[in-house]
Amino acid sequence: DSRRTLEIRIVPYGQDQQLLLARDISELHRLETMRQDFVANISHELRTPLTVLRGMSEQLSEMDDLGPEDLERPLVLMEQQIERMTRLVDDLLLLSRLETEAPSTPRSLINFNDMLEDLVEEARAMSSGAHVITLTVDHGLTVAGDEEELRSAFSNLLGNAVKYTESGGRIDVRWFEAAGGACLTVADTGRGIPLHHLPRLTERFYRVDSGRASRNGGTGLGLAIVKHVLSRHSARLEVTSEVGEGSTFSAIFPVYERLDEASGVMKTGQH
Ligand code: ADP
């Protein structure tokens, strides 16, 4: 978008002259629009579960002689909506922390092996056996950072792979050393993402298919969180995808360390 927004002011100059001052406020204007969109999106996302909850409670209060069996279904639906709101608020708080707080120091070396095993277990539980999920780890490879942040970023990538891959699909998680640095890839055989969506994927609340995405419970903030966590670790996110074939999300850490298991000596890798 090449349009510019200018702020024009006319100020007195000397005795009988005026000066026209123009200031380029395009960036301010863009940020303000983004902020307004964000607030509108949050309000919309919170309103949806609230509307369902209000409807259910009205329905229940109008029913006479409620038995336990009448309550079963409404309670499940209400719980789902409360969970959805909780996820949204948790993600918003995390995102705001990532945006405003300085990265924690000192940073510890993270045991990727244990962390990824936990996350793959969680993903298997979430998929309830519907997907084949594999994990390949280079044991010596490690990064200094914030374990909790990295956990939530990788958990989002794995969760997405499960959500956007039909039953029977494969998800392969790999932690390895590549030319550009230490690399975590989450490759799925899911629905894929049309090319023109890729540049906007990490925007807050951006969804490829809004109808379907909100049905499967995503907050729309997952990849925004991933992007922030990675940039706090001097790492970057790359996505390749083909519609109907699957997607690969890669987190690339140019700065990492390798533990030589024989000598116990750390070597720093840098690209
Ligand atoms: P959501 O909570 O909607 O999953 P995210 O920020 O995690 O939000 O992802 C943004 C959008 O990117 C998703 O709504 C989905 O359309 C798309 N997406 C993310 N991961 C994948 C994937 N592995 N396969 C296909 N589409 C994906």
C-alpha cells in the first residue's frame, strides 16, 4: 500500500505570512488502525461465547422441573464456551507480556529432548490416536532461552498441525542442525495454506478460513505468539505449504550450542 497520510498545519510566519507544515504520519496512522482492529477483534471474540452462555442460562431459567438429565448437555456447552474464553484471555495475557516485557535473563540451556517429548505426548493425547506423530531429536543440540516461552510456541505449532490435519494424517517433528542454524520443524500432511495467506499468518486473529477455525476452538493468536517468542530468541519462523498436501513450519535458531557428549564440552554454533 503506497498511500501516505499527512498531517497538515498552517502556522503564522513573520508579520503577514503563513507556513504550511506537513508531517508524514502514515506509520502512526497504520499503528492506530491496527490497534482499533485488535480491540474490535477481541470484543467480537469475547462476545461470541458470552452470547452462547447468555442464551443457555436464559433457556435454563425458563424451564420448569429441571432434572439432572436436562442439565447434562447445557453444562457441557457452557463449559466449552468458558474454556474458549479462558484460552483467549490466557493467550492475550501471554501476548501482551511478550510484547511489553524484556526477555528474561539469565537464560538457561534448554533440554529440547525432554521438552519435545512432553509436547509430542500432549499432541498425541489431543489427537486421540487420529494421527501418526513422530519425533526425531539431535540430542546434543541446544539453545539458551526461556523454556516456558518456547514450550508455548512449539505447543502452538504442534496443536495447529493436529487441528488442521484430517484423521489418518502424519505429523513429523524434527530437531536438527541445518545450514542456517538449529532447526525445529513441524511437518503435517494436512489441508495446507494457499500461498497468498502466508505473509499474514502471524498477524493477531488472522485466519485462513474464519468459519472453520473458530469451530475448532483456536484463538487466532497462536502464530502471533510463536512469532514473538522466536524473535525474543533471535530466531525466525518459516512456512512452506501446499494446498491439500500439507504444511511445514520451521523455527530456525541461528545461535545455538552443541554439547559434545564424549567430552561434555559445549561448542557454540553461529550462522
Ligand atoms: P488459530 O487459533 O486459528 O489456529 P493461529 O494463529 O495458530 O490461529 O493460526 C492462524 C491460521 O493459520 C489458522 O486459523 C489456520 O487457518 C492457519 N494454520 C495454522 N497452522 C496451520 C497448519 N498446520 N495447517 C493449515 N493451516 C494452518
